[in-house]
Amino acid sequence: MPETAWTIRKSHYIMKDRWLGLRADDCVTPSAHVLDPYYVLETADIALVLGIDAADHVILVRQYRHAYGSPSLELPGGAIDPGDTDILAAAEREMREETGYTFADAERVVTLNADPARYANRMHLVRARVIAAGPARPDPGEDIAVMRVPRAEALRLAQSGSIVGAVHAAMILIGLSGRG
């Protein structure tokens, strides 16, 4: 199985704004096959938080997702800003903004990519013991409902398809697996 990177002969943006970039690369594989163009979607890296409170409840958020056309039950989290140098700090900022919870302690568990054939960004799972610290202050345009669910219910939601975001479901399953 070849693991050598493709050669990029040229690259240009079809579109780029603050949320999304669509890049067209003219590539040549190690076996000399030309892929022209090969499209890559660029978005910011994401920090997702598996927050667990003192009662062993998982903190989830429910919010409308326009592309999906319905509300979605998810882990709190969001974009890691370009100036962020610490994933844990970015994750705690997003947790505090969306839910009002802060970290008692936290660890980065895993970094994944939703679709490495198309997306250039990474998604970092942070598992944290959380404490309520005040009201949520989501970004304008975010209408977020905070939910506390028992650990077993969070697993059931992830396994049943009730959490429709594949990355969110996978992160819950990974974060609640035998690693602590």
C-alpha cells in the first residue's frame, strides 16, 4: 500500500472566506496518475468536549443545524481560532461559551478527521471533569439548549443514531470507552 504523498503541481482556491475554503490541487500520484483537479475542503480545526460533571452526567448541546435541516444533539465545541496555541484552552473557551461549564481537569483524548479524502481539518476530543460556573454565552446566531444526560444514556444516544453527527457519536463512544 503506497503511503507516499502526492506531488502537487499547482493549487488555487475556488473560493475562500472566513468559514470555508475550497481548494483545487493538480496532483500526480506516486504511480504517475494525474488527478486534475482534486478538491479539498478547508475549515478550521475543531475542539469537541466530552464534559462529565460530578454526578457522572455528560453535558450535551442541542442546536439547529441548517445543512441538516433539523436540531442536532452534539458535544459542545467549536472552531479553534487561528491564534489559539493550546487545544485545551480553546476547548474550555467553547465549553464555557456554549454551556457555562468550566474545566476542573481535562485531557486531550484523540484527534480525528471526519473524511480525510475531502477535508483538511482535524477534530480534537477533550475529555473533562466539568463544574457549573455561570450562564452560557453562545455566539450570536447560536440558539443552544444545554442537556445533562447520564453516561449510559449518552452511550445509547450515540449508538442509536439519535446523535446524527458521525464525529460526535464516534467521539462519545471513544471518550466513554475503557480509557477512564
